Amino acid sequence: MKQLEQYPVFVTNSLTGTKEIFKPVTPGFVGMYVCGPTVYNDVHLGNVRTFLTFDIVSRYLRFLGYKVRYVRNITDVGHLENDADEGEDKIAKKARLEQLEPMEVVKHYTEDFHEVMRQFNILPPSIEPSATGHIVEQIEITKKLLDKGLAYESNGSVYFNVRKYNQKNHYGILSGRNIEELVESGRELDNQDEKRDKIDFALWKKASPHHIMRWPSPWGDGFPGWHLECTVMSTKYLGDTFDIHGGGMDLKFPHHECEIAQGTGATGKAPVNYWLHSNMLTVNGQKMSKSLGNSFLPRELFAGTHKLLDKGYGPMAVRFFMLQSHYSSTLDFSNEALQAAEKGFKKLVNALVLIKKMEPAPAASDSEISKELTRLSRECYLNMSDDFNTAKTLAVLFEMSARINDLQSGNIKLSDVDKVAFTEFKETYIGFMEEVLGLQEEKEQNDETLKGAINLLIDLRKKARTDKNFALSDKIRDDLKKLGIQVKDGKDGEMTYSFE
RNA sequence: GGUUCCGUGGCCGAGUGGCUAGGCUGAGCUCUGCAAAAGCUCCUACAGCGGUUCGAAUCCGCUCGGAACCUCCA
């Protein structure tokens, strides 16, 4: 609990547009909800960025000592292609096209999603509820809104009455709109007769005879509206008012706006204290999205098969690349930027491997270098506590890695470094790399058998060097290099290696 | 048309009213049997035009350029 009090966290709250000090509803505990994927298709890198952003948020809050309950849903029903009456559920459409049961589609893409999350070292949430598992609750809240007069039934469907809600609340509070503007700019849709007002949105939709995903309800067979599931699943597990709600910027309107309206309408309380929105991943300045057809799939990236890529990149290098920018900025995806990131990432990992093997000197020392190491350690916390600024934190980690290399090469002597300062430095570097930022060695580098074999070759090369058999020592070095293993000679004849 | 946001050195990208991140690339030096790695140094930028200020890339206004949202989207 020490760090939790020492480093107060500041977050940019989309609701107010300002950076605020973070105060959870219950001290020491955090409830966080993030809109998960609609599992009708492969997740692309833009989706990954959002889930990475909130992975960092939950990791860091936990690192500080908060107990975090992180809920991220799976949308497996209710997501319409558009808001018109004939809008088709995405899952159902995919199932029809591929001649599958809807749940087959859901299972396949859910597993694919989990696999991608695992590859990027994005930790699973505490609870991962699915919309189809909460139909009963969605019907209940719809009833509640009907009872309160904030919703109305129309031809077997139920709609949220935005104007009625807006009499006592502000619909548009999150996205900076008011309903007059929405009425003027809103697109005219066909078959609007069911709705009393075109700005109203569906809570429950009547299923047409050929619709495959359907559940019985007081209003006949149907299925829940998209916005409702998040309201139900967040408040069910986190309470009527919880701390953090996250998601991509593109969900701000209408999805999150509707969530606020539904939650506030049902309970009389604003559902969320801090709204956090992550910005888009772009390609040539344009948003990466499924509908624009410019999305990258993780497997295309790893294999380097995408037409915009020269080569493949490991998931950790990509993770590092994304963390170099702040989550609230757009990030442009390019071959050159990835290449630069890959090199930078290796630098940090090399230092990570080195410092894990270092032990502090036994004595205390108040040398300048001790003070610097202490300062660097503190900066990691300060930067992350400032709205999860991973870019600034990485800059500090690079400075730390330079000092680690100094310690390794002997430019700085371990005996000049205070034991307490060194221990804090070491724990901070390893902790921020692995636990907070989730950056680790690419997994293929962790093969003990391989490491043993390389160490054997290194021993042989050491012998060759002391014997001045440079032809042999160069051959070992060059041949290893061809295999992607780089040998580095230290000052005292010691050798280390790294994978390329 | 409405609502937001952005425009930083060769490239990518932080950031702040004065102390001027970081990575990649390039040049030089040190170390080295030669390399590599590493360390150090250099190339010092904030779209344009006005304004506020002792002082602005950072605040305000305008212009130009780009993006997101307003419709499914992370």
C-alpha cells in the first residue's frame, strides 16, 4: 500500500475533458469496465491497441497496490449492422453467410481473440461476461426503464425515450452534443415509424421470423440492443456507480452516451466516475478499421505477409511500439516506425537480462550515481501516475538501461552504488518492464537447452581467444551471428550474447 | 453543416510558459586482436501570421493543412 499513497494517480477524464486526481469509490479498490470485442471477425491491431491501453491501466493500478476488478465483456449478440429496422445482427449475419450456428461463430472468434491477447501479453480480465449470458438481466433493466417512463414499447420492440430522459439529464454530456444538434444532423433512416423520435435507441428488438438469435420476453421473441449489455454487465459486477470505464474513442458516441443514459435512467445515479478513451491506430493517417479494409491482422504482422510490411515483427516489439505513444494520441502504423521500435525494444531487453544477474554491493554509499539511480526509479512511478504516460516511462527506462550497461561494462562500479538505491533501481526496472508494461523477452529466447549450447560455444571461443587463435574465435562469432545470435566481448574477457 | 482533436528536428514520437524527453537514422571519438555491443559527443525542432507576456513551441485569435465522431466500428 506504500506506493499507492506515495504516488497519486491522475487520469484524463473524457467526461470533464480535464486531468483529475483519481479517487476510487472504495479506497484501495478499483472497479473497471472495458467494452470488449464483437466476436464476428478476427481482431485487428487497432482493437489490440485499445485492449493494450487498459491492460496497462489495470497492471499499473495493481502494481501500486490497488485491488482491481477488471470486467471486459464479449459481445456475442445484439450488435446491429445499422440502426434501421432491418438491421441485421453481426453474429447472425456471419453465421448465415458461413452456414454455421451463431454460437460456432462466437466460439471460434472468441478463442482467436484470446489467443491474440495472449500473444501480446495482455492479461485476462477478472471477469469476462458475455451478452447472451445476461439476457435475463437485460430484460429486467428494460422493464425498469419502462416502469420509470423512460422507455416505450412499439410493435414488439422497446426504445429508450431520449427526450424524456433529457428533461432531467443531459443526453450528450460525454460527447459534447445536445439533442437539437442530433436531431438536425442525424441521418434519415427508413422504417422509422416504430420510433417516436429518430434519436431514440433500441433496448430490445423484435426478432423477425427468419432471425436466428432470439429469446422470449414480455414483448415477444426478440434480442437485446447493443448498448444495453454493457450497462447490465458493468453494473452487475461493479455496482451502480463504478470507477473507470474504458473503450475506444469511436465508442464515445453513441455507445457510451447511451450507457450513461441507461444507467442514470435506471438507478438515478451516474454509472461511471472516470471515462477513459484510447485513440485510434491509423494507417497513412487514416483510422484502421474493418469497414475501411485497411486493417492489419496480428498473424499478417508476425509473418510479415501484409503488403505494407518488409518483414515480420514479434508481438513484444509491436507492444513496445504502441507504448511509445500516449494512449490518447493517434498512432500511425508504418514499416519504418516498427523497425525503429524493434531495435529500441531489444536494447531494453538486453539491459533487463543483464540487471537480473547483478547483485548489489554490500556497503552503503551516498555517491552521485546512487542519487541518480534513485531519481530514475522515482520518475518511473511519477510518469506512470501521470495519466499512464508509457512514452515518458519508456524514456526513463532507456536512461536506466544506459546505466545498466555502464554497470555491466565497468564504467560505473557496483561498489560505488548504495545497496538500498541499487536494490530499488533493480526492482523498479524489472517491475516496470515486466509487470507494468508487460515487456519481456520474446519467448523463443527462453530455451534452456539452446542457452546451454550457446554457453558451450562461448567457452570454446574464450579458449580460442586466450590461445590467440583468432581465426577460430572469429568463425564461432560469425557463424553464431548468421544464426541470429550476437556475441559481445566485455573488457575482462567476459562474453555475453543476445538474439537478433 | 455540427462536435472534438492534431500539425514538433532526416524519420517515429513525449512534453512544458523560461531549466529546451526518448527511440531510430547519420557523423565523430573511446573501448577492442579485428569487429560487434556499449559509453560519450555532434546534427536542436516545434505549420504560417498576429496578439498576451520580462519571456511562448507551450496561452489567445486568425489562416492553411490533416484526422476522428455525428451511421456499424476499439
